[in-house]
Amino acid sequence: MAKIECEKCKTKFESNGWTSVCDDCRRKRTPKIYMYAAIGVILIGLFAGIILGNVYKLERVDEDSILDTTEEVFNTNLLIISLASGAFASIPLFGLGSINYRLNLLIDKNEK
């Protein structure tokens, strides 16, 4: 591999033949907002599932008792549904970030 000078920041780096832009400039140009937003959506889905699961109340009617009893139980189904919804909602964000990264690699290759 030959050492070449970056066209943008003028630092020397070892080229792999694909790009004439160093890794630092390529990373700065590729926005990571998509990845951070996707992780945020997954975390929001997780926290929402925990909150929804804890809020769930179960009403139970005993035949022996006159009073209806209400008890709080953790609903795992709501947690799983909320987490799966967050995961499926984050897939397009990861996809956009990946497409953006690949397009930047093509732009770097064509600039050479």
C-alpha cells in the first residue's frame, strides 16, 4: 500500500486503492445520526415496554369473596410487543445509515 495525501485535510495515510480521502475525513462526512436515532428508538421501546408492563393491573373476581380484588402484575407481553415495535421501527434508520455510508464510499471512489 502506498502512502498518499488526503485531498481534504492534507494528511498522509496508507491508501487501500479505494479512496483518496483518509478515514478521519470519511467518518466526519458520514453522519452517524441514523445509528444514534435507531438506538434511541430501541431504548425508547424498551423503557416504554417496562413502564407499560408495570402499569398493567389485573382485576380478579373471587367467587368466595364479596369484594373484587385488583392487583398489579408485570405484563411481559406488553414489554415484548413494545420492544419488538421499537426494533422494527429502527430497521429503516439503520438501513438509511448503511446506504449513506455506501454512497459515500462510491463518491470517494469516483473522486479519485
